[in-house]
Amino acid sequence: MSETMLYKYENHSNPAIAEIVNQATNPVIIIDARIGHIISLSYLMEPKVKFQLVRKQNIPNISKISDNFTEVFLFSPSKELLFGIKQSEKVERLDRERSQSLWKLIRASN
């Protein structure tokens, strides 16, 4: 499979992911994926959607990020990023059948 075909296959779920995120009031997407994934996804997002790019080795302080947004999503997080975030936060996978995964931070009720 060529790299171009692989890229198209991997990103075919972006419209469905964008539909979910665009429904949020003030969302942020945390991403540690390849830049091509970020760019292709960004074209489908409404202007209100913000992106937080992180490195796998630098797990972000989710509580500081989440204070500024109504919903926090993780787009195809690496195993390292997902494991690091799960150490202090509860997350839920929103999809089951897509090549790319979308996770959402579950906030504690006040």
C-alpha cells in the first residue's frame, strides 16, 4: 500500500470525528499525532475548535487545559499519551470502528 493510499485510508474517519467535536460549545483537541493528520482534520473543524499539540514524552497538565474549555478531546493519542493522561484523568473512547480514535475527558460532577 502506498503512503498516499495509507494516508487517505487513515483519515477517512475525519468527517465523523469533526462532526462530534464541532457539536461541542468550546472544545480543544489534544494531539500528538503526525502533522498530516492534524492538518487534514483542521480543515473540517469550525473556528471555535482549538488544538493543543503535545509531544509523547511531555504529558500535558489536563486540568490546566480543561479549565479553559467546555470539552477536551484526544485525537488518536499514542499509548504513552493515553497512559499518562489516564494516571490523573478519566477518559472515554467515543468511537469503536474508526481507524482514528477519538477520546473525551470525563469531568467529575461538582
